[in-house]
Amino acid sequence: MNLFTQYLNDFFNLFFPDLCIVCNSHLVTQEELICTTCLFNLPKTNYHNQIDNPVSQLFWGRTKIEYATAFFIFNKGSKYQGMMHKFKYHGNKEIGYVLGKSLGNQLRASVFNQIDVIIPVPLHKSKLKKRGYNQSEWIAMGLSETMQKQLDVSSFIRSVATETQTRKSRFERFKNVENIFKITNAKVLEGKHILLVDDVVTTGSTLEACANVLLELKGTKVSIAALAVA
């Protein structure tokens, strides 16, 4: 950015300031959507440094996951709840991208750097058309940028539209996503260590269903990264 552009941006921000989506404070140069203070105070899990963490334990006895993590803990009523609602339901898809980059900075210095390709949990085309974007894909985009790993959004799809998982029991969640995912290009995924990406992990049923399909491929490994754990 040259000096003239910087002055122009500073002048523009005097009248149309960029505000933090969490605390509404003015953002300064180099801050994106979330101020440094709110990003620092995000209740991070640091699970990427713990192999047997609460997220990985969700999948014990259910499916073979190499590594699993979530960036931060999501609690209803916290100051970050509004941020997540803006991201998932109100079109602020860039939130996922910015947080995905921050998560990627953590993962690239951990065992997660062993992964070969990043795949977001896919949305069915009808849901994608209604919402306008796949929130998990935007997180994956941020991860891909900072981890310098390939992003694949076409080799693995959701072939069946399902009801929302909200208010369903663990068993109901699992049955709701059983047999709804499909691989469209097995050759490019065989033998790869795949990082599955989701926005919020609760029971892990959706991620389990995804992993079970991907693990049918020869030589495939699966790890998991979510933006938040509820």
C-alpha cells in the first residue's frame, strides 16, 4: 500500500470507520473485522497442542481420526455469540475467513501441518442457494491461505438435503446425516491426509459421517478442525 492510498484510507475512515464486529471499537490499520483485543481475548482452546483433547475424544470408538481441534470455546451468552450469528446466518462470511487465517497460523506450527488437502463440510446445493455461501468453506479458505495447503471444494459433496441439526439428540443427529455425503473424484483424494473443516462442533455427528465416507478411500487419513466447540 503506497502513502497516498494510506492517507486516502485514513481520511475515509474518519467518516466511515471500520468497527470491530465484537465490541464496536474502531479498527486500526492491519486489523480485519475483529480488533486485536477481542481476538486476543477469544477463549482459545489450544487443543492443537493436545492430541487427546475433548474434541478428539468425541470420535473415540466412533471413527478413526488422526487429530482434531477447535479454535475456541463457544458459549451462549458470551460476547462472541453475536459474531458467530453474523457469520453463520447474516451474510458476514468474511468472519470465517479472518478467523480461519488465525487458526491456520496455529495449525501450521503443529502436527496438523502434516495434512495434504483441506475440505470444508459441504452444504447441499439447495441450502447453498438459500444461504448464499458455505460458512465452512470460508473458514477453509483462511486455513488454506496461512497453511499453504490445497483447498478442495468439489471432490466431496452433500448429495441429500437434511433437516437442521439444532435441537436433535446425538442419535438423531447421526441418523440425520447418515449416507448423505458422496465422493465425486476419488483419484485426487486417495492416499491423502485430509483436514475436514466445520464451523461449530457439538456432538461431532456430521464430521463423523463425512470422515466415514472419506476413510473408505485407499490410504486416506482424516483430521478435523472446527472454528468453535460448543
